[in-house]
Amino acid sequence: MSVPRKKLSGGQRAVLAAPYLWIVVFFLAPMALIAKISLSHPAETRPPYEPTFSIDDGLAGVLAKARTLGFDAYRALADDRLYLDSYLTSLLIAGVSTAIMLMIAYPFALTMARAPRRLRSLLIGLAVAPFWTSFLIRVYAWIALLKDEGLINHALMALHIIDAPLSIYATNGAVVIGIVYSYLPFMLLPLYSALERQDPALREAAADLGASPLQVFWRVTLPLSRPGVIAGCLLVFIPAVGEFVIPDLLGGSETLMIGRTLWNDFFANRDWPAASAAAIILLALLIGPLLVAERARLRAEEEPS
Amino acid sequence: MPLLSVEHASKRFGAVVALDDVSLTVDSGEFFALLGPSGCGKTTLMRLVAGFETPDSGRVTLAGQDLAGAPPHRRPVNMMFQSYALFPHLNVFDNIAFGLRRQGASRVAIQSRVAELLDIVQMQNLGARRIEQLSGGQRQRVALARALAPGPSLLLLDEPLAALDRKLREETQFQLKDIQRRLKTSFVIVTHDQDEALALADRIAVMRAGKIEQIGSPPEIYERPASRFVAGFVGATNMIEGFVARDDGGWFVAPFGRLKRADCALRDGARAALSLRPEQIVVARDGEGVPGVVEDIAFRGETTQLRIGVAARQALRVSCTNGNRFSLGEPVRLMIAPDAGVLFAEAE
């Protein structure tokens, strides 16, 4: 049976076109620009890379300049320990933060999803309440909490739990704390919506068939919440890898996250091609696994009987 | 000793009394139906047996063992859910094997048991299907197979046929009864559909507002309903309001005439209601009966339903096998035997 192809009305096209246009103008076009810069060569000019194309050159001139594009910046990156370390540290910090968030948010979301219906919206409201304050202010507040002479160390020492202040501030640990704190709602909400949708009869059916409460969780609740777990993890992991503000404010001088390294190359070293190449690699690093996961999901869904 | 015994069970949800001092027993190998309108407590009673609710008072025993405090996963009772509650992340095979795996059955034992159940519900070769690929009827059968797989001594079925269309429902009724008879497992079915209860069950408990109105075999329930509610809920009936006259034997005085009653224990002048099944009234062109006029004829295949006007704004439903002989507006006579129907005192 063939379904006649549905024609979109003018209004529908406009509604669809607006966000796509937005993405083309403010994401794809800058991205293409960065890709181009990553193939250029650093220079003591303004802007600090060569070649730069100009309409005055004419087509032949542009083509001649394009021939000087090259992968030097990428080759330099591969040799640079600083970049490798930055990538690894970023992935590690984002990975650890994501795992901690999952462990905190899952029981939280489960409790919310099983709370009495009239309580749920209140609980969601409380979970996103921090968003009412500026992100920057909240991260700054953590400095006051984590410093050697900060609130946490004062309290622990006053209670005689520790003798000397814990040095948390300006470490990778502080960055993890900051990321977990800032991104937790983005993990919580997809988990909540996946868990809230689950039919309670499925859990009853599992219990009825002899599954203990723990088995009900492992065999039914957890596998059924997988889409929520994946969505939540991607939603926090991807921005956490490229995070700049939190490592800049809470991290120490040895905290080499890729966002900071990029910033340094762009603004301190003025090596735009190297920084652009690093940004492109970061994008590839993040999108690659995403595409693989998506393909695997689609294949699992199409699996013939 | 009965297999299942519920003794004086009561359950309230806030201000709502779901069960009010309910007692019943189900024998081994019996097909038992809990019948009643929605909100009568039948589902609560079933969930009490499965362990999803605890009674406020009273007790539930299975094969002589008190089930108090036993959580659902430790009860040798399985349930087929109204929504089927099939696990969407597992295929047909793994759904059916779920209970067997929890029992710690071996791989080989699971393979053969699942194959056996797929055979019973006529779903051979469909073990690898995903749940979303199944039709409603197939899902229903997987749900049944899954609940039967662990070999429960008692199977609870919550409105098992409600989601099927009518033709499939009738077909499935016979299959369900056949499977029950073959496996000799006790089935307790919850239904609001009186036809289903009458067709399937060995015994029926008719429930209303948290209480059991009557327990009996389908013919008992149909022919000797214990209350006006049961008479009206199970099968079609003509409920005729009137009073009793005790001169010269017993009479029921209806708005359209006096009907002789064979057994009438009520006192003279007592208000009463007579429940007459449509097929207990005999229509004839002439004779001694109550005069009436054919107001409507509905052909139903093997029977014909007639509406006979007998008094101002009162009509009786009559079912007969030869109704085609009559035509609209025709004057007829209704013969009502002295032992037909059931007389209820106006206490309700």
C-alpha cells in the first residue's frame, strides 16, 4: 500500500525553515569558517592566519591561495602533548562527572516518578530552581565553598572531622564537583521522563512472575529506562567535555581541559589555525560515537523477527 | 479443602469501601468468575489474592496456607493483567521465559517449557517476535502463556478478553476454557461482561459495592437470582413492579393484570417486583393470557426479540424462536407460567 506523499503547507515550511536557517547561519557557517582556518597557516597579521580570501583576488586568485591550504595545524596537534593531555583530561573529567551524575540522578528521578502525582510538578520545580540564578554566580559561589578557608573546610574543622583544610579548590576534583552541580538537572529530567512513562503494571507483572524488588529493577525498570539514560548522559557529557567556565574558575593551573587550551591558543598564543584544528577534532571526537550509537539503535529497531 | 479461601476480607481506600466482609472459596481445577459492574471491588479482590493489596481485615489462604505478609513474588499465584503488561524490551520467548528464569530453571527446561506454552496458545514459531509486532489477539495469548509458564496452581485473569473485538472474543472464550480444562489449573477471572462469566465459569460470584450478592453456578445465577440486582445485571429481564394478593392462592398484581404465582411467601398486599426473563414469556395470537400489542420486532438470527405493549407506557421484552409470525401493531396474548420468573420483596 503506497501512502500518498504529504505536501507541506507554506506555513509549515516556514515553521520548519526558521530553525534550520538559524542553524545554517549561526552554526554551520561559523563551523565551515573554523574548518577553513584550521587548514590555514599562522601569521603575524590581522586576522592572524594565512591565506585570507578576498573578493578582490578574483576566482583565479582565490584558487591559487586555496592551494596553499594544508594540514600543518593538525600535524602539529598530533605532536603536541599539551593537546593530547587536554583531550584526555576533558574526556576523563566529563566521563567521571557523567557517571557521578547518573548515580545521583537515577534514584532521585525514580523517587520523583513514583511520588504522588500532585507532588511531582513541585519536585520538578525544585530540581530546576537553581536555574533562576545566574550560572556564573553559582559557579563563583562554589569558590567560596571549596576554598581552603572556605565554608566547607571551616565547618569540617569546627566539627573536628579534619585537622587541616582539604585542598579541593583549584583541583580536577573541584571541576568535577562544579560540573556535577551545574549539569545535574539535564541528567535528571530525561531520566525522570523515561521513568515516569513506565507502566506500573510492568513492575507488578514482573513481581507476580517471581522477581524480587531488586530483580524487578534490573530486569524491567533499568532496561526500559535506557533511552532516558542515554539521552541524559549525552546531554551532560557533550557540553562537559568542552566546558570552559567551570575549569577556568574552579580548576587549578594543572587542570588542562580542552576548552581552556583552545581559549589560550586563540587569545594568548594567537595561533588560530591550531585552535581551529583542535575544535574540529573535538567535534569529530564527540560526533563519532554519537553516530555509531545512533546506527546501532536503528539497526536494533529494524531487527527482523 | 478448597484451594483458595478468602475469609471476611475488607479493604478501604480512604473513604471508599472497596471490599466489605467478602468470603469465598475456589476449588482446585475450578473456573471461577468475579462478575460485577466497574467499581464493585472485583479487581481489588483479585489484587488481594495476588498480593498487590493487603486486606484491612480478614485473611486469604491458598492450599491451607495463610498468605498474609507474603509479597507477590513469593506467591504461587500468577496473574494475567488487563493491559497484558507484556515487557516491551523482551521478545515473545523472553516474556514467557521471565517467570521460569526467576525460578532458576535450566536452559533446556526453559526451552522446552516455552515451546510447550507457545504450542498451547498456538503461537508456534513466533518466539522471536517483538511485542510491538504482535496483533491484539496475539498479545493476549502471549500474556496468557507468560502467566501460565511458572505452573501456578491458581491463575488470576483480569478482564482477559476486554480488549479484543467481539468475534475474536467469542473464539478466545472457547480456547480459554479448553486450556483451563486441559491444564486443570484453577482460573479466577474478573469480568464485567455477564455473557463471558456465564459462558466460561463453573461458578460465579456476583459483586456489587464491595459485597458479594450471590455465588452460584451459571444456571443458578440466571434462573434463581438472589436479588433484584443480580436478576438485572445477569441477563436481560423484565422487572415488573406490583404487589402481592393472597386471595384464592397467591397472585402478583401487575399494572397490566393479575398473574398467578405458584410459590409466594410474601404477605398479602406486600409491594414486590417480578423478574421475568424474555424467554419465560410465551406469545400467542389468542388464548387466556395478558393482552398486548406488538410494538417492535428485532430479528436476532436464532431468536426474535419482541417488544409487547401491555399497559400505558409499559412494555415487556419477549424472546421467541418463531417471532417472525407476528407483525407490528398486531394484538397478541402473553402467557406467563405460575412458576416463571422470580418474585422479590420491595425491601431494596
